[in-house]
Amino acid sequence: MIELVELHQSETWFGSHSRLYDSLDSSSVQKGTDSKGKSIMQRAHVHEIGHLLCLGHVDEGKPHCPLANTNSSACYGVSDQDKIL
Ligand SMILES: [Zn+2]
């Protein structure tokens, strides 16, 4: 069971994690752009389910992803292919 926080309509960001989602997590949100300027979209609940399956961020273990902070933006991927994961 995963707990859910119902956000007030004035709240736009919560900071969900693998065991606590918010009511906006199933919405598609732009997380960045690729090298051609195309939007990279993400649904947070899908990302967090990956963590429940013990998956890390795509670039964890690579030199540009700091071991002390695997939530650093570099750990989410730097190549177009990795950014969409
Ligand atoms: Zn994550």
C-alpha cells in the first residue's frame, strides 16, 4: 500500500518518493528537454514504482553522478536516450 497526499489546489509541488505519492503524480509533467528542444515528459508515480523495484536513476554509478547525492540532476541522465528513462 502506498500512501497518498491530497494536495490543495494552490500547491504545485510536493516531493513524492517511493512510499508517499501526491495527487498530482499521475499527471504528465515536463522534466526537461532533449538536445533538439523536444519536451521530455514524466509521470512521477511511474518513476517512483521503479524505485520500489529497487531501480536507481539511469546514470547512477557513472562518474558525473555523485555517490553522495544520487538525486542530482546528472543522475537522471545526460544523453537523450537516458533522459527518457
Ligand atoms: Zn528517483
